[in-house]
Amino acid sequence: MPHMILLRVISRMDLSLGIAIGQSFGQPVTAELMALHGQGYIREHIGRRHGGTPTQLYTITAKGRGALQEQNKKLGPVPTRTTGPSPPLRRETCSGGAIRPFTGRAGAMDALKYPSRVGNRLHYRVEEIEPADRAS
């Protein structure tokens, strides 16, 4: 991995853990951090976590910022994304399995034909309510 890319990430993630910097790349960057520290492009700060365990935080130095500015001068302006049509969204097709009629065991839904008793009332599934003393 080029050191300048790592240096740019460190400049954006000021005072970050080495592991967090590595996670942004998807790979460990311990050797690269040590090389940049040895060249004087980044500074290492020793901090303490809430539990008191020591931790190393990294930040860019003035020398590192100067190197980034020199690289930006060499590369020229960064092209911006032009506005235009976006690529079509990838859509999944539905097989309709969730909306097929119920095909369970015969008689499994027979209980829905009968009302539920709540106090002295019978509640039918079709929202019909009648006093329980009428129904026997």
C-alpha cells in the first residue's frame, strides 16, 4: 500500500487508533505506520483508555502535511463526479411464495369459525359481537 494513501487517511482520522486506521483499509497497517513514524510524517501519542490500559493514537505532523501538499500539487486538481444518470438499481424478483394461499394441514384453521368469549360476550372473527346468554 502506498504510504501517501495511508498518510491521507491519517490526516482525515486525526488521533486515531492504529487498528481503526487498519480497519478502514481492511488489513493491518502496523508496519506502514512504523515506517511513516520513522520518516517523521506521523506522530504517535500514548493515551489511556477508561480502564487505564495504554493505547497508541496517531496524528499527522507538519512534515506529513507538507508531503501531502506537494503530492496534491503534482497531481493537479482532483476531478469531481459529474452529474448524470445513475446506474439502474438492482431489483430482486418476487416468486410470490409469501402471498400464496394457506396450504396447511386440513382442519388446522377450523378454530377460527368459533367465537372467543370475553366476559359475557362472544366475539366472532367477522367483528360480530353478541351477548353470551343468547348463544348456547
